[in-house]
Amino acid sequence: MNKLTALIALFFNVSVFSQENYEIQVYASPTMEKGYSIFELHSNFTLNGEKNILDGVRPSNHSLHETLEITHGICDNFEIGFYLFTNYTSGYGYKVIGTHIRPRITAPEKWKWPFGVSLSTEIGYQKKEYSSDTWSIEIRPVIDKQFNNFYISFNPTLGIGLKGISNDHTPSFEPNIKTSYTFNKVALGLEYYGSLGQLNEIPDISQQGHALFLVADLFVDPKWEFNFGPGFGLTKATDGFVFKLLIGRKINWKHS
């Protein structure tokens, strides 16, 4: 077996672990402009996932995760986002499983920092059949930079379970990274999503979550947002193969 064949076999035979693929996105630092809203549909299908119930969480294999996200610019440098999570898994049917709310603030451009910075805090509920933490909070700093056609963003995220199976509130470290290069109106890049475990007890790497997505962003119209691509689990504790599609439509309520 040559190296390429071995790499493909790794990608498509990794075992997987949870129903968490609702919003697969690395954040950029700018918030929504005042008076604007964006409606986004996150669609993620798990082609190779967990086939058994683990700790009461339903299997993710062949699950379709659909999330409606509505974000509104409240004022300069501050926005609020709202999420509605839904799930379809064969044998369990279509379910509405939870909601989250997410305020976010960004550093003003007039500060003239050499990179973009924002801070997002997301809190909400998911049904216990789809998440081991029914109530959780996510604290997501965002640091990004555009170098001509090259873009990079780092989200050193902390996830905190507020209520769930273990009721352990120790933060877990969940870093996200995106790099891309723009050719005309298309940006091609990589997105990395990690879940390294709780800060006081980092497990072996085989038990950590690590996934890599090959993505494209289309800049065909400033009112529209398109992001899509396949993702591959890199450890046994990660969904093996997921395809994601994000479509967004921005609305200027003043002009409307």
C-alpha cells in the first residue's frame, strides 16, 4: 500500500464519536454592520460516523445536521446571533434539538491594531440524546489577519459544560484555525477543528478530536456567503468523514 492509499484509508476508516456537527465554521473578527442581518443555513452530513449509542448520545452516522443562524448588528462593533439546531438521523427521524444565543464584540478599526480581534460568548441548550452537555457555554476569542490574498484566523476556543452527564465544569480547549488564498472570486483553504479535552486532564491524542476540512469560499456577491468542503477525522475520537455547506444572505434593513 503506497502512502497516498494509506492516507485515504485513514480518512475513511476512522471511528467517530458525537452529534456536534451543527456549526462547522472558523470565525473572522468583523461583526455584522449596524442595521444589517445575515441569515445562514449550516448543512453538515456525516458520511462516516459513530454507529452506536455512547453515554446516551445517539449515533452520528449518516446524520444530517441543519442549523439556522440569524445574526444582527446591534451597533458598531457589536452583534447578537441566534441558532436553531435540527437533526435528522435514520431510525430517529427529524428533530429540533436546541437553541443557542451568541453576543460578540470586536475591536474598532480606529484602534489600528495590526490584526483583527473579537470575542464571542455562546450559551444554550441541546437535548441529552444529542449532546452529553445539555447546557453549555463557549468562549471564543478570534484573531485574524489578511495579507493581500492570504488570510489566516485563529479561534482559541474554550467550551464549558454547565449541565450534563458528568456535571464537570472544567473548560475544554477547542482550537480552530483557518488559512486560505484568494484567486479572483474564489478562496481555497484549510480549516482545522480540534477538541483537546479538559484543561486539567488532557487525554491521549487518540482520544482527542482533530479534523481537517478542505474548503472553498465564493465571493460572487457581497450580499451572499458560500463556504463548503469535505472534512476528515484524524483520530479515532473524531467523525471520520463529513461534508459541510454554509449559505448566507445579508440584508440591509434600511435599504429594504
